[in-house]
Amino acid sequence: MSDDELQHTQLVGIREYTDALDTLCGLAQRNLYLFEKDFDGLGYNSEARYTMLRNFLLANPAHRLYVLAHDTHYLSTLCPRMLMLLEQFGTAMFIHQTPKHLQHISDPFSVADESNYVRRFHFDDPRGVLGLNDPEKARALKSRFLEMWESSHLAVSNIKLGL
């Protein structure tokens, strides 16, 4: 199989899904778009994922990490590694929360650039798919993400308020 050949890998459990997220994060060359219900239990506070995302953001000042959640409580209070990334890369990383009128959307997905993605069929269903070298589906998911992002609001900030 060549490096640019279309590839779909079926995912049947959360472990496979989190491994696919690691694969996706490792493939990102410019932009990474992450959408989940709350990000809890998916490896975002692991040292390995932190290092991977940090290296992605360090590689080029133009790289961007967009994080979108229905509920940001986990990210803002129980995920210190994501907060460390936000503090260090506040101009390249953003955490937004979806508004109430979008919280019926129940299929999490993430997109790296415009050719690779991972998605699950429902928040409560561990099954999903990792799509590599699939620009048509990746662009459709990215477009959907950006529509949701446009309606969302900044939920976690690196700005420290004080007197």
C-alpha cells in the first residue's frame, strides 16, 4: 500500500478509538480539529498525547489546534496537560464550547488537515472509523466542524485575570 492510498480502518472499541486519535494527531501537518462531548477518558491527559500535541504546535508557529466540546468541564478542571498546552500555545490553540442548539449532535470526530479523520458513530458507541488519505470525507467533516465552530464560544482561556 502506498502512503497516499485511501485507507479505512474499522474501530470497535474505545482503546482502538484512542489509538486512532494518536495516529491522527501524529499525522497533522497544519491544522487539527477535535470535536468530542467532553474529552474525558480519551487520552487527552496522557503524557504521550500531550507530547504529540506539543510537538505538533512547536513544529511551526502557523499550526493550529481547535478543540470543540459540548461540555468543557473536564478540559478546564480535570485535564491539566491540555491546560498546559493552552497556556504555552494560547495563540495557536483554542477551546470552544458548542451552544445549546448544537448539543444534539452526537457523533464525535476529529480531522487532521484535509485528508485524514477519525470518527465514532455516537458518543455512547465505541465503534468508529479511521480514514486516511480520504480528502472527500475529511473535507466534509472539516466543513461541518467549522460550521459548529462558528456558532460556538470561547470556553477555556489562557488569560489570567487578576488585580
